[in-house]
Amino acid sequence: MREFLKTDTGFYYAIGLFTIAVFLVALAVLAVVNPGGIGARELGGLVVGFLLFMLVYFVSVSVHRLEERDEL
């Protein structure tokens, strides 16, 4: 695990996965604390927006990885 985190790209992937985990835990807490408080449309918009954000994040990490290969 330490070898994976020694590189910038590995660190960025770990942060992305941590962000996804925090989002999922937050959704679970929201469902437990207030099961009827958020509508399906709002929840769908929140999830779709988050997924688009994470897509852009992982695409940018992949581009960063490709840039590192070009430097070698």
C-alpha cells in the first residue's frame, strides 16, 4: 500500500476512492436520520452530479498519468 501512495497518481486515486466512500456513508446516514426528507428527484440529481464530478476527477487523474509517461 505504501508503494501505491508514493506516487502522485496513486495518491490521487486513493483520495478519489476516499471521497466516494465519504459520499456513500453520508447517503446512508441521510437515509437513516431522515428517510422521507429528500425526494427521489433531488437525490437523483445529487447522485448524478456527484458521479459526473468523479468522472471528471478520474479523467483528469488519467490525463496526469499520461503526462507522466510522456516525460520518461
